Amino acid sequence: MSEHVPDDHSAAEWDERYRSADRLWTADVNPALVAEASDLPAGTALDVGSGEGADARWLADRGWQVTAVDISQVAIDRARETDTREAITWLRADLSVDDVPGRDFGLVSLQYFPIPRSDDATVQRLLDAVADDGHLLVVSHEAEGVRAQGRNPDDYFQPADVAALLGDGWTVITDDTRERGVAAGGGAHTHDVVLHALRTRS
Ligand SMILES: C[S@@+](CC[C@H](N)C(=O)[O-])C[C@H]1O[C@@H](n2cnc3c(N)ncnc32)[C@H](O)[C@@H]1O
């Protein structure tokens, strides 16, 4: 992975980061997605900040109809090149300002998706996109690994911050920190913080 850490969250910064390497992330699905979603019935899924597309491909392999969204056109083009199945819609959008493309998703998955700590509105739009009886999965790097890469985890929404916004219509299924199994991000990220919640009513 690139050592360059973007100073802001713009599309240009992310494009530059993706252009800096043939591949930024592993081609393997994220382990927390496998752990939390393997037993879910396939439906529609929103992969938020889909990067190079490994999670979207894994979901499509299991029968999900996936909307994969990323702010980086470079990432979206790269992901689309590796998988042109109709089961995956690859979309470039900035989810901090653009509408969420669709609603009533059976799964909304955020894997290491950076949301600035002040941006409650983006979190709320993503929560609103989960269907009744749908699942929300939020996975972040554990704070120590984030600090090791020169970032302050307090600058970003953490799974616990999202959990605090859920309210009555949600049941938390998983709320834990676990070994990632395979380190991510140049070895700094060895643990995942995982929130998995079920929307029980609107
Ligand atoms: C740390 S990467 C994770 C990529 C992928 N989920 C994975 O686990 O390999 C975060 C991704 O979120 C995307 N991203 C950042 N801000 C975004 C925004 N406002 N809207 C959409 N995507 C965004 C970035 O381009 C990047 O691909």
C-alpha cells in the first residue's frame, strides 16, 4: 500500500493515491465481511467506499446485487475492469455530498470508510439506506494502527460513534474488536473494530 496519506478527503487526493500504485489494497475480501455476511440471505447490498472492489465481487459471487460506490473514478474504473458482471453496479459518487444511490438495501457495508467526525449527516443518510430487516456493517481499523500511520482516529467516525446514533429501531448483533487475521495497510492494521446491526423497524 502507498505510504502517502491524503491530507483531505477530495476525489483528487484519492485518485492520486490510486494512481500511485497498480494496487492499493489486497484483492481478497475483507475478513469482517466474510465473518458477518456469509450467513445472510443474498439481496441488495451497498458497498460504501468500494475501492478496488474485492468486497463487491465477493458479495456478487454469493448472489447479491451490489451497488459499489467510491469517490475515486480511478478506483471505480479499476474495479470495473476486473468485473463487468451485471450483478455489480460501479458508481462514482461522493457520499459526503451526493445522494445515496438507492434505498432499502439488505446490507450496507462500510469497510474502512473515512467519515470526518463532524459529518453526522453522511452517517444518517447511510443508516436511512438500510431496509427494514436489513443489516449495517461498519468496520474500522483499531485506533493504535491508525495512530501508527500518523492519523488521529478521533478525527473520524468510529463504529462506536455510529452505534450511538442507531436508536430504538436497531439491534446490535456484533460490537467487538478482533484480530484481522491478515494485516492491512502495510502491516500497521492488525485489528478490526466491528459493528454489525440489524434494522428491526423504521
Ligand atoms: C480505506 S479505503 C477502503 C476501500 C475498500 N472498502 C477496502 O476495504 O479495500 C476508503 C475508500 O473510500 C473512498 N472514499 C473516501 N471518501 C469517500 C466519499 N466521500 N465518498 C465515496 N467514497 C469515498 C476512497 O476513495 C477509498 O476507496
